[in-house]
Amino acid sequence: MASRSIVQHASDGDWLNVLGMQIKFLCTSEDTQGRYSSMLNTVPKDCGAPPHTHPWDEAFYVLSGRIELRIDDKTHELGTGDYVLVPAGHVHAFTGLSDEEGLLIAYESPGNSHEFFQEINDTVRSLPDDLVKMPGIGERHQVSFV
């Protein structure tokens, strides 16, 4: 079955609340028969994704703001227009650096994370109290926190 065309307007879709960031999927693995997914992420200052790994490639393109991205043991400062590819299995994390909220697009291949982020949105409501739920959520979706 061929993929369907998708036109996503800025007002379309639902935002998920994930550890202080807002995430909106532009397309999910269901839209692409599992080949990839893409999402828009807000990255407030001092918020981001903790060090983790998963069995799919992930790429990031910074639309605005400054973001610190760690891949394995190297740290990179990214700004508007910067791009990075993190191959499957590599430890990575990111944090917002700028006073203005950062904005990035993440691409994943194959697209496996929609259910992971939805479960975080639905169950991790009170920070930091609900952080104890993260390892179990990660395990169910092949995400390991390190």
C-alpha cells in the first residue's frame, strides 16, 4: 500500500506534553507504513531529553533557538539551521540553552516513537514525582535511559 499525502497546517494536530516540552507529530509510522515519523518539538531553556538510546535512527533540524546536543561522549551546540543525525544505538540527549524557547524537527527511521510519547503524555503528569514511571515506559517502547 502506498503512503498517502499529508498536508499539515500549523493549527493542525495535537500537542503532547513530554517532560516540559511540547511535541506534535507531523506524521507517524502509521502514515508511512513504519518507514519514518517526524515531529515538531519545543525546547524550553534547561528542558530536553535525558540521555537515552533506542534501535532507530533519529535526526534533528533546529528551526530556532540554541540547543545543546550530546551524542555518546561529545557535546555540540546547535543553532538555527543546524542538523544532526544520531544513528541507532548511540546515547544521545538534548537541552535548551536559549532564553527563547527552541524549536526543532525530529525525524525517526523507522518511525517507532509515537506510542512512547503518547504514553508519557498520558501518565507522566507531575514532575518530578512521576519520573519513576519513565524506565518502565521506556522498556515497553525499546528506549533505554542511561
